[in-house]
Amino acid sequence: MTMLTEQILKDLETLPPEMQAETQDFVRFLKSKLAHGQSENPETEELNGKKISCLMERMAARSHGFSNVDDPMEWQGEIRKDRLLPGRED
């Protein structure tokens, strides 16, 4: 056993039973995350970033976006204008 493992076990023994059970749940979560390849790996994060970027570019190519907005400042002012809420006309 490594020193870290021994220290974790010592710390775990000092916890009340309900917290030991919570720790076990967390360990199972970490093992599940590892099994599904969701570990915090910079290479994985970089690949995910590239995938997201590619998806966003494809979405932008398909969309017309705000091409129907002639004056962005006017449009922004209009969507931010306070309006009466239904049932609150008073």
C-alpha cells in the first residue's frame, strides 16, 4: 500500500459510519467516471473543445442568425423593453 492509501484509510476510520458510506459512494462515482473515460485529462478536454468548435461552425453555417435584424441597437432596445406581465396590469 502506498503512503497515500494508508493515510486515506486512517482518515476514513475516523469518520462516522454515515460519512464512510458517503465516501464509498464518492469512490464508486470516481470509478464510474474513470470507466466511462471522463477523467480530467487535458488531451480529452482539448478533443472535446475541438468537437464543440466543429459543431458550432456547422450550426453557424446552417443558420441565418440575426440576418433579419436591420438595426442591432434598436432590436436590443426592443427585446429589453419592460412589458406588463399577464395578470399584473395594476
